[in-house]
Amino acid sequence: MANPFYSGTVAVIGLGYIGLPTAVVLASRGVRVIGVDLNPVTVERVGRGEIPFFEPDLATSLSGAVALGNISATMETPVADAYIIAVPTPITPDEQADMSAVFAAAAALAPQLRPGAIVVLESTSPPGTTEELSRTLAAARPDLTFPDDVNDSPDIYIAHCPERVLPGRLMVELVENNRVIGGLTPECAERAAEIYRVFCRGEIQLSDATSAEMAKLAENSYRDVNIAYANELSMICDKLGLDVWEIVKMANHHPRVNILQPGPGVGGHCIAVDPWFLVGVAPEEAVLIRTARMVNDGKPLHVVQQIRKSAGRFREPVVACLGLSYKANVDDIRESPAVEIVAALAEQEPATTILVSDPMLSRLPASLASFPNLTLVKTQDAIAAADIVALLVDHNQFRTLSRKLLEGKVVLDTRGIWR
Ligand code: SAJ
């Protein structure tokens, strides 16, 4: 059945962690969706109704949408009434925003634009990107009018709607979370909002595109700064021989204090990346934001030093490293501090046997596969053989482990779950 509120076809460019769930949520509400991705394996799998990565409830929703006939996948950008761009915006090795995927998507969709089309950028972007996207499309299509030239009724409407969903809860948060939609003109925002109202039960706040870009970066930088505070506290507590978890718990009893949880570092494709976009546009002003990035980026090294210090007590040490993903209960290893810790340890301690275990992963990531002193094994086998157990990710399976297994081992619990 078609959706009664939005009758257009939506092309979702990029079938990753944000694009695919968004495509599926729209399709399962009766919108005709065409998913576009450069990766032929992703396109083939999505077309068959198979998820290319794990996310709770995504598999059932995708197979339902495929069964309804509302979603298809292709490598070619089609003609559509609306385009949602949800491609990666990583950083370069020197911490600059790499917007090449956004502009490659724009180049591919420009020839397909028809009057009345809406283009929504969801990818997290430095302030000003949506305006630049509009100028790029306008240059490619001089036959059409864009919000830049005609304020009231351009041929093409352009907006930024930053994603806000938390991996591990994507399918719930896509529907429940409030959204910000920033249009290049108020009408652009309103047109884009018509699509999001199909599935979003949260409040939709309308704004301008650059403010929406800035709001998204403010959100993720806020979290990074707060995690950095917790991580800095943990390093101070290590120095003083204090239990940071106990300190945080006590401090959080204050009615206006809510310290986040220290960990082995900050990973993922968002919090560890997006603050750099603010540093990039305002290097002199973004002092705290840059410092927080450096504190969080320094935490994995601190953990490596702790493990090495403990390993020094054994003649032929065996270290079990539990968890590789960037956070609990996901299989995503992008920017994962756990992977960084394991790699550094394997490199710096060639004589140490490292047994890695992650119930979310069936094989070692390519960056770890070539270390001769490193093997992926079952959790219980890793712990049984280990002198030192380093807990790097708080997966549910690790939380519920029998503490008896840890008896007689040196335990380095970077997530504070075994206290
Ligand atoms: N972490 C800690 N301590 C904490 C919380 C998190 O060490 O108390 C670590 C995690 O282990 C992980 C990293 O921080 O390595 C990031 O995890 P996360 O759960 O804080 O965030 P993400 O990256 O999974 O998702 C974030 C969310 N942003 C905010 O909460 C402000 C999400 O809403 C965004 O949609 C997402 O970034 C995104 O795509 O931008």
C-alpha cells in the first residue's frame, strides 16, 4: 500500500549504517525506495533482502520491505522525486574533512534531477557543505533553478537533515528521535520535512542548512568532550591508585553532575571524527574540542602501557584481549580503540602471545591478520590460557561471564563492568 502522506519515489544514496535503515523505514511505510550503493555486494544482498551488517531488528524490517516490493537496490543513481545522501564523510590522515563521497554522489545525481526534486544531505558535514552542494548541482545543471538563485520556488529543493541515531538502537531511534531539518530556504526545509514525517515520531525542528550542520557537530563534540573528561579522570585515578568507577559513581550522586563512563578510548565513525570538522573550520577557537580529541586518542596508548606493565611480570606472557568492536554489542570496528590497542600490543610485544575474542566477529580484521603472535579464539579458551585478561569492549556476553573464570588472572577491565 502506498504511503498516504508522501507519494514520491525516494533514492537513498549510500546503503550503510544510516542509509540502509532509513531506506528500510521509508519502504516499510509504503514509500517506493531505491537504494543506491557503489558496492555490488551490498546492492546484491539488499536486493535479496539480506542485511550487509548486523543491527538489531534491521533484518526483519528489510525482508518485510523487500516482500512488500517497496525497496530495490542499484549501483546507478536513478531519476527520483527525492534524494537522501547518506554517504561516509571521514577525515583524511591529517584530520581534514574528506567530502569526496558527497560530491561524487552529487555528480552522479545531477544529470538525473527533474524540476520539483528534493535533495537532502544526511551525512555529517562541515558548516557550509549544503550550500556548496547546491552550488555544485547548479553548476552541473544550468537548465534548472536552485535555491541560490530563486528564493521562492526553485526547481530543486535542498536541505540538510543530520542523522542522530545510535548504532545498536538504530531502528528505534530513527522513529523516536527528534530531528533538525535545515533548508537552504524555509520551503526547502518544509519539503524535506514531508519525507521525514512519514516515519519520524519525534519533533521535527526546521532551521537553515548551516545551523543544522553546526548543531550536529555540536552534539557529537559535546559527547566527545564529556567522554574525554571521564577518560582524563581515569588516567589521574590510575596515577593515584584510585578506582575511577567508584569516584564517578560518587560524583554522579551530586544533583548537577553526570560524568560519562571512562573506556579504552573513543571509536566509531562519528564521535572520533566529527569534532575535527569544527577544528577544521575554526582552528584557533576550537581549543577544548581539539584537546578532547587528543585526550581520547591518547587513551588506547595508556591502556597498552598498562597491559605491557603487567606483562613484564611474566616470563612468557599470554594476554587475552576481549572485544574488538568500537563499542558494546555492535560488529562495527571502524576507528575502534580496541583494534588499536591489540595492534600496538602485538607490535610492541612480539614475544607475548595475544588471544583475541569477540563474539560479534567471526574473523580478525585485515589490520590484525598478519601478526604471528595474535589469534582469534573463543572467549573461554582465551581466558583459560591467559595470564592477563584485558577487557576492551563491554559486550553483554562479557558482562555475564562467570567471575570464577577470572580467578588467579591479572584483570585489566577498561570498561568497569567486572567490579
Ligand atoms: N564511550 C565511552 N564512554 C561513554 C560513552 C561512549 O567511552 O560513556 C565510547 C564508546 O565506547 C565508543 C564511543 O565512545 O567507542 C562512541 O560511542 P557512542 O555510543 O557515544 O556514540 P556513537 O558513535 O555510536 O553514536 C554517536 C551518537 N551521538 C551522540 O550521542 C551525541 C549518535 O546519536 C549519533 O547519531 C552518531 O554518533 C553519529 O552517527 O553521528
